[in-house]
Amino acid sequence: MPEPLSEPPSAERIVQLEGVRKDYRLGAVVVPALRALDLTISRGEFSAIAGPSGSGKTTLLNLIGCVDVATAGRVTVAGQETGQLSDRALTRLRLFQIGFIFQSFNLVPVLTALQNIEFPLLLQGGIGRAERHERVRALLARVGLGDHAEHRPGELSGGQRQRVAIARALVTRPALVLADEPTANLDSKTGGTIIELMQQLNEQDGTTFLFSTHDQQVIKHAHRVIRLVDGQIAA
Amino acid sequence: MSAPRGRWGRLGALLSAEGSLLWQTLPVVARISLRNLRLHRLRTLLVGSILLLGTLLLLSGSCLFEAVDQAMERTLVNSVAGHIQLYRAGAKESFQLFGNMDGSMPDVGVIENFPALRRALLQLDNVATVVPMGIDIAVSSTENLLERQLAALRAAVRSGDLARQRALAQHLQRVIAVFDRSLSNAEALIDVARYKREYGDPDLALARVRRPDFWSRFEADPYDALEYLENEVGPLGLDQDLIWLRYLGTDTALFRQTFDRFEVVDGTMIPPGQRGFLFNKRVYEEQVKNKTARRLDLIKEKLDEGLTIARCPDCQSWIRLNVNQTGSLLMQLDPLAAEAVGAALRRELGGGKQQSTAQLLRELLAMDDQNFAARHALFYRVVAPRLELYSIKFGDELVLTAFARGSGYTRKVPVKVYGTFRFRSLDRSPLAGGFNLVDLMSFRELYGYLTPERRREQETLRRRAGVKAVTRAQAEALFAAPGEVVEEQGRGAAPAAPAGLDLGPSTGRYDAALQRRVYSQSELDHGVVVNAAVMLKDGSRAAQRRTLEQLRTLNRRLGLGVAAIGWREASGVVGQLVDVIRYALYGAMLVIFLVALIIVNNALLLATLERTREIGTLRAIGAQRSFVLRMIVAETVVMVAVFGGCGAALGSAALLWLGHHGIPATTDFFHFLFSGPRLYPALAWSQVALALASCALVALIATLSPARLALRVTPREAMAEGD
């Protein structure tokens, strides 16, 4: 297993966190989730965030994924400092630069696999129907669901659903794919194939993957493991 | 996040943003909305059926209401109200065509110079006719049984039909005997001392009749006996009916020309310019007709409405009354008639020879659902022709008694009864169908104002008594000339005593020549009237408003001294019934929409809460808030379009069907409300649009809070399972 690298040499930085702090307010009590965190993710990385429950994995992913803003410090994603952006701009940043894979797959139940994957392209706009469908079908083939385009999430197994979710995350050709415990709701065998698929996509396209997990099987596949303990990166 | 411009400002910006993207994402938004609606069928059906029902109710309610309003307007305007009513300005009470709630007529003074008023009003382009009127209440009485029997006997004596005379005399003797017995029984019930004071001592009057030789000598000198009976015995009868009559005094010819809902039912119209009285058909039936026959009519009406006697407690009680009151029926039949009725009934009912006419009548009147039609026909074939079916007949004189407004004296005015009339569509309504019609002259006399005859009569009296007219200014001088009788001549100073007030006594004596006299138009016009109905050429609502305004301006400019009100206001409670219904409808609609709002709002709120993760996911993968808003609104729009559309379509279909077949008026109230036996509602596209718009408005208001909730969902919700 490779050792975690604090600074990838001579690579383009896709994510940069400097002195980032994130506090949550629970009534009158302020709970620190992340404390003075510095982190850089380079293009093409396949990295894991590991740590026990409550260590701040999801908070860190939220900050990088532009779905939350830091209490203090600076978060830069794809060259844009997220703290300075409006909700609208943040949404656009997510739409064009980031792909999401969720623990519970989070597919739209009323849409077919194809429609679910096509959805971000529709939001981006400006892409013709033929091109959209071509891109979606190609991706479906790559994740091994070429025959399931018209199936709805309810008609697919957990592993198949996560493959659809992966395809949806990749369809916009994002700079960064974030996956929050992508194998937590899958059995270990399926989880293994999913992580292998992600790894394969990383290797073939150079897409940057960052996923949180506490599954040792998954951590094994990561090029780099960022270990969080009490909101700080463990030395 | 950008600087907030306020919640609504942001909402507006979101709604207006992303024009091109809107079209591109529209199919997916529609697809998500439709699939969501289909996925949650139960909720969709619940919310949908509320929207459907709301739209259906609003559409049909407003169209039905509009139909009722127009029907009522047509009926009221064309039967008696006209478009505009005029009465004296500054009157003590406000004018009410149909009287106050307690049944009295409001005191609104009088219009003194009607010809000038009419001349002025006819200058307005839109005024077609101005009809003088006066409405008040009089009392009259029908003859009692003794009096009617005496009248019949006198007719028989005069005709020389001895057999009939004997039969009637014999019958009268029996009626008087029954009356005599009932008087001695009555001592337990009535205050005898007071009765004697008012009617004379019945014992004294009857003493002569009780003697056996009274009847044995009757044939020798019937006129003498009749005179005694008519003067002394007849008035003792207690069974006369007092009839309260609400009457409308008017220029009868002009009235008939102007109001097309007016039609003579039986008899003839009062000849133009003459005095006379027309009974309202309903009043005539209810108050003047033989009670047994009237009750049979009422039962028949109920059965015609689809009821059965078994299911109609009123009918059962009428039948019981009829059976119990065969005695009074029998009293009206003289021996010859009673025998004929008995024979006919025995034949028809198949009774034995030993059955008396009374028993047969009881059997005839004990009706049920099986035999009603046959027995009803039998009654009218056999019994009714031998009865005096109406106690007042056409051609009879009727003495109206009323309190004169000016003086407070009772005035008795005799009028000839010409027939009956009805206002089409108002005839079955006790609320507004109660007018009887009388000529303007008789009205003025009853109301206490001078007619040409009364004026002449009083002038003669004054001359004979040496009365001089003086003005107030000359009054001082009068004290210097004692011995002269003077009368102050008013100069119209006090509205309660305008010129032409008739303060003399009235006798109520019937004068056939007076009844035949034809008054000139000028005589009809020159005299006081209480109110006037203005009929317009263009009766549209806008024209009504415009003309009313013009009329008021003219009134101010020329100092006509009248108050002008629209038909609705003039019709008081009756006209305002429509307003009551209108507000009830609005109230019901408001409640329905509020309930719908709450239910729809809750359902949508719940739906949004269930979809928090989905919305969060969409936001995380790059959907703007505007997209989320569109998604929520789209569902509402689809529901409004589908269910509101269905409601509007169903309502339209129902209204078209009803417009063709009509809604039957099942009760007198509906008969009045519908202005006829059926209401034909019209489908108005403006109402369809209004109903759909209201449905959409309610649905969109119900979507506001769910939409706000959806807009507050952050992309973090998608990650909620994490830490």
C-alpha cells in the first residue's frame, strides 16, 4: 500500500485546502468538525479519505464538493475559491467540474437508468439529444449495463444502481469525482467490483477520484490514503 | 452565496432566470412531475379530486347563481318593480315594494305631482314608461253562511221557483236551528255580554224565528220575512272570513301594457279607466275558495310534484280535516242539492240505500293514494257544482276597508270584482305573489286622498255649511268676523297633509254608476300616487346604472323631489334574496377553497418532505434552485390542468345538459327563485375561465410553502447518511 503523500510532486492541483476549519453549531454548543486542515489533491489521483465515524470524512467531502463552505480557511476547487462564490456559481461548479457518487446511490426513482445518467447533461444544456444519448450509451456499456438502459432504479440490483450512479457522475467528464462511502451499502464482492470499476476509469481517463471509506478492502485500492482523526489529518 | 435580496426577490430572480435551459429541461421536468404524480397515486387522487370538485362547484355554482339572478331580475322587473322605482324624497321610511318584514307597508309619503314627474322622466332617452302606483293593505270580509243562504233564498223567491224556494227555506230553517243550538253551546266559549254588545242579543232576534208560525207564514209574505232575517238574523253568523288583501293601486290599462308577466287568469280585465278589483289567483284560491275543495287542490299539487299521500303528512292532515268537516259542507247544500249529491255518490261509491249523504260525503273524502284521482274528479263532478265554490264571485261587489294614511280614519270603498290574475313565475310564491290589483281611483280613496267625486261632494258640503278657504296669513283677520266657519288651506307645508287629503267620512255604499264611470287619463294622472315604476327601453345592467344616474341628476336639477332606487333595492327582502344567495355562495366557496388549500398544502408539503433527499441529490449534481422550483410548480400545473380541467369539463357538460333539460322547481320557494317551473342555466365561458383561474390560484397558493421548503433543501441532504 502506498504511503500517503502530503504534496504530490509536479502535478496540477485540482483541490487545495489551506487552514480550513469547519464548525457545526448544535444549539449553543459549537462542535468543531475539521480543524486547521491543509490538503492538496492533484489531477488523476485515486485517493481515499479514511477514518472512524465522526472523524470528519463527509464534512471534508462536502467542502471539496462545494456543497458546504468552510467556517475559516480557504478551499480552492478547479481554480476557484469556493468561499467567494454564490450559491448559483457553486452549483455551476458542481455541475461542470464535479461528479458525485453517493452511499445510497441517490438515483431519481421515476427516471430510467439512461434518463438518470442523461440528467446532468440536460442541466448543462447546449448538447443535442443524439450526442447526449451516445455519451450515455457509451458510459452504460463501460459500466457493464448496456442492456439496462431502460430499467428504472427499482428494477436494478444495488451494484447495478451504483454503476448507474458512477456513469451519472462521469457523464459530464468532470475534473473530480467524489464518492461518499460508495461501497457501504453493497456486499463485499459487489463493493470490490465497484471499486475496481472506479479504478479502471481512473486509469483509462485520468479522472480524479476521491472517496471516503472505512472499508479496508477499498482502502487497499487507493493510491493515497488521507487518514482523519478528530477533524485533523493524522500524521 | 450572493448577497440576499430578500426571499421573494430571490424567488423572482430564480423564476425569470435561465430561459433557454427552461425549454431544454422542460421534458425532464414534465417527466419527473408526471412520474411523481403517477407514483403517488393516492395523494394525487386526493389532491386532484379536491381541485376537481372545487372547480366543478365553483363553475356550476356561479353559473346557477347567474341564472337565478337573471331569472329573478326578469320576473321582478316585468311583474311589478320596473327597472327603477321612485318615491317621495326624504320619506320617513325607505320604500319596499313587498312591504316590511312584519307585513306592513312602509310610510313613504306620496308623490303629489305625478304628471310633472312623468313629463320630466320621459325626457330621458332610455325611459319607456312611468307607471303610477300605490301599495297598501285592506281588509274585507266574505259573507257568512246565513247571509249566503239568505241571498240564495231571496234569488229563489224572486225567480218564482216555488220548489226551490221551499227547499231552501227548509234548509235555512235547519241551518238557523243548528246555529241556535251552537249559540247556546257557545256560552261556555265566548264572552256572551260582549257578543250581545257587538251583534245585539241573539235570543231577541231569534225569538221571532223560533215561533212555528214564522215559517208557516213565510210563503204568504216572503219579502217581509226575508227582510227580517237579513237584517236581524244574518249578521249573527260568526263564520264569516276576514280576508287581508295586499293591493296594488295603479293605472290598470297602463300597468297591463307595461308588465308582461301580468296576465288575467279567470274573468276579465278591469275595463280601461274604470274602477274595479282583480284578485290575485293565489289569494283567491287560498282565501276565497271553499276550504274542502282548496285542500283537495293542495293534495293534488303535492301528488303532481311526485309525493304520495302515504309520504305526505300535510296531505294526511288535510284529508282528516276534510272528513271531519263534512258537516260544514252539508250545511251549504240545500235539501235538493243534498239529495242529488247523495244519489250520485251512492251510485258512484256503490253504497247501500240506508247510507246518508253525510256518510257518503265522509266516505268520498276519506281518500288514499289508490282512489285519490278518481275521488278528486268525482268531487268536482258531483259536489262542487252544487256548492258555492268561491264565496266571492266575479261581478260581486267587495268592500275594502283600510286605514287612510293621512287622517287615520277607516275608509270603506266598494269595488267590483272582475276576475283573477297572476304574475307569471311569481304566482306560486307566498313571498311576492300576494298583490291584488285595484284601480287608481279606489286606491286613492282608500289611501285617504280626494277623487273627483269626493272633491265635488265635499265642496257641496262646504258650500252648504258656509265654509270659506283662508290662508294662514289671513287667519288673524278671522277673529274680527265671528260666526263664520273657516278651514285653513294648507300650502303643502306639512307632508302628512298635502292638498287633496280626504278627511271626510266614507260609507262604503256601492254605487253602480260610479263603478261604471270611465275616468279620463288626465283624471287618472292628476292625483297622488305613492310610488312609480320606471320601465326602461334598454334594460341591460349597464344601461340601468346609467339611467339611474341620469335620473338622479335630473331629479336634483329640476327639484322633482323624488328618491330613485333600482329594482333590487325596491324589492327589499325579495330582491335581496339573490344577494343573500350570492354571499352564501361566496362564503361556501371560500370555505371550500380554504379547506382545499389546507389539504392540498399539507399533501404537497408532505410530498416535498419525502423528497428531500431527491431534491438534495439533484442540487448536488448541479440543479439550480430554479430547476427545483420548476419541478414543484410543474406538478401543480399538471394537476390543475388535468383535474381542474376535468372539473371544468364535467361542470360545463352538466350545465349544458341542465341548460337543455332545465332544473325542476320542486317547491314554491324554488319556483319563485327560478322564476318559473324550471331553471335553465347558461354556460358562460368567462365563468369557466374564472373557475379554472381560481383553481389554479388556490393550487399555486398551496404550493408556496412546499416550494419554499424545497428551495431551502441543500445539497448536503443528499449526503445525510455520512458522519
